[in-house]
Amino acid sequence: MNESCETKESCFEKMKLRIKGSAFQIIGVVLGGFGGYIYYSKVGCASGTCAITSNPYLSIIWGSIMGYLVLNIFSSKRKKV
């Protein structure tokens, strides 16, 4: 599993393939984070006692996690057990 690179270019190519293979999940994280911030700014929590929606950072993290999980459902690659 731990594949070593012979040259810097081969490592770069492997990294590009790995990123390309998980582009759907990366898009989910970005869109989820954006959605979390929008939720914080539009809905939020007026009293400040809400654990997630009263803090923009927690709202972005929560949205990113949810975006990853939702778009990961539609990912076409499945791991064989």
C-alpha cells in the first residue's frame, strides 16, 4: 500500500490521480462548508446558546462534514472488503 516515488514528477502524478479520484468528496467538503456558513449567517442563533450555529467556525466544520458524507454516498468507487 505504501508506494514509494522514484522521482518528484512521479510523486506529483500520483498525487494528481489521487486528488482526481476524490474530487467528488472535495467538492462536497467545499460546498458543505459554504452551506454551513450561509446557515450561520442567515439562520444562526439569536441567543448564542446553540452549540453549532452560534459559532461560524463550528458551523463551517459541521457543514463540511455533512457535505462530505452526502456526496460520498454518490461516489462511484466502492471498497472491496
